Amino acid sequence: MIQKRRAMAWESNGELKEKFDNTLSLMTSLAEHTKSCENMEALRRLEGKTAALYFELFGLLFKKEFPFYTSAFRRVRPFPSTNPVNILHSFGYTLLHNNIFSLLRMKGLNPYIGFLHAEDKGNPALINDLVEEFRTIIDSMTLYTLNKGVLRNKDFFYRKKQGRMLSLR
């Protein structure tokens, strides 16, 4: 997962080369540290740090005229999402999560016994482990959809108490 995120972030323009080079170097260093982790908690911390670094670069992959072009992009977890990027991420990750869940159940695997993610009651840890391998596909689709104008600001609307939503009109 770290290598996939590193590879996706590398595909940016030369204007931000130094920032990208420094961040990618740090991500590579974190990836090397995963080989010597002595426990799962240490591995989870490294994964979390790498994800945070990745999303700092992610905001710079959008066109400059977009309000979410930023080096301070943060993946927002609370519902409701407030901007088109997080709305598309949430939508894509939900579809991905549900598809993987269904595939594992069809094959008779227990989705609640995972490796990297914690096994909490009701948390499908194996699904969360597998979803990590495919998140960059959703991220790439989000970048493409917004940068190419497939979806625009007018395709999202705001409702009090519900936040911003994608219009199906």
C-alpha cells in the first residue's frame, strides 16, 4: 500500500518537485522501517504517518483553480463530508468496501479476521486490510473526475444537517 501511494504521488508536475521529492523520500524511509517493526501497533503507526503524508501531496494533484488544491488536504472521516473530494472518496470507498465484503463472503472467508486492522466487534478487519490495496484506484478516479470536469461544483448541493451531497439529477 505504501508503495502504491508513493507511485501515485510521483505522477505530479515538476513545479512542486522539491516538495514531492522530500515527501516521497520520507515515505520510502517509512516503508523501510516497516520491515523491522516488532509489533502491529508500530506497523499501524507507520501506515498512519504514510497515509497523512500521501494526503498532503494528494491535494496538490488537483488543478490550481480548485478550492481543494492545497498542501493541507486532509481526508475527512466524519459524516457528512463537506467537499466534493471527500464526497467522491466516501462514495468510492463504500462501493469498494461492499464489493470486497461480498466477494469474501461468497468465497466463505470470515471478513472479521484481519491482519493489519484491529479486530473490533463489528469491524470487518480483513475487508479493511484488502481495501487498502485498492484505495489509490478510487483516489485516481476522484482526481480524474474533478480535474477533467466530469463532475463540477454544480453537481453537488448542500442541505442543513446533511452536509454536501452529490446530485443524481
